[in-house]
Amino acid sequence: MEKYWNHNTAFHEELVADAKERGGRVLDIGCGDGLLLQRLAPFAQQVVGIDPDTQTIARAQTRLASISNVSLINGDFLAMPAPSQKELYSTVICVATLHHMELRAALLKMRQVLAPGGRLLIVGLAANKSFIDFFISGLLVLPIRFMERLHGGMQDVGVRIADPKESLSEIRQAAHEVLPGANIRRRFYYRYLMSWNKPILDIN
């Protein structure tokens, strides 16, 4: 499947525009079939994708075979060796993947692989636990269905799915502890966007 639309790819253009501002090395955690990597490649020195699913990585290899500045890793991000200072990433992106991992451990690892002055961008899913969570999700049902029809419907691209465990409030609390100053906003398509700029003097 060359290009497609779903609730995750709806954010690709925004993510690419943000990463383009820094260039350098970009890491896509949970890269799936490589569509976002393909879109990032023209604007970065190197793009690296990691995904634990062997079949999905094989599809990404096929998609990206002709692009020279892309590297793929079939493995667990939390087990990924710490990169050297030269190999740290200017931008770290994680789309609909954080809820597959232990929250604080994943945020700590993302902080570790991000270069000082770099930027972390997470498009995530949160569990509905409070009245306001359910109320907002209910308000979005009809507008989202309209947008799905407008884009020709959601497309199943054969990636692993899981229900989120933490609420947005719990995610905010974890981010406050691990990534002080992180900005988290509810977004359309039942997603939130977390962004965090790593301080220049931060070597953790």
C-alpha cells in the first residue's frame, strides 16, 4: 500500500513540518510500514525507524528500499542500546505507540536518545476514565465520522493495536515528572499531542 489515510497519518504533515525545522537525525518509534519515514527522509540527514514486528519491518524495507538515508531496526525500543553523543537524535517521533510500552520507562528512554536542544513529538492515545474524558470523546464521534468519509474511510494497514491504559491526566503527571515543561494537548481523532524540547544543557 503506497499511501493511505487513518487517524495516525492525519498528523504526518504536521510532524514532518516540525522535524524539517531541525533536520539532522530523526527517530520514528513504532515506525510500522515506514510511511512516515518515507515522508521524513527528504528533510533529514538520516531517519531511523524501530518496530518490534518482523512482518511490519519487512513491509517498511520494501517501501524504503530506494531511499539511501533510512535505517530500520527490528526490535524493542526499550531494549535499544543507548546511542553515543554523535548518534543522538534531533527529533524523536512516536505515533500511536507509547501506549504499547511502560509509560515512564518509555518517556525516560526517549529523553535519553534525544540530543540536547532536540524535540520530542508524541501523538498518543489515552484511556477514557473521567467524566470529561467520556464527554469529549462523545462530542467527537460525529465530526470524526464525517472526516473519515471525507478521506475515503479508515484503512487497516495490518499493524498491532492495543487499548490505552493511562488516562490523559495520568499521562500528564508522568510527563511532568520525566519531561518537565512538556506541552500536552487534546487533539482530533481521539489523540493527544505531546511536545517537549530537551534543554541544551541536559545530558540525561
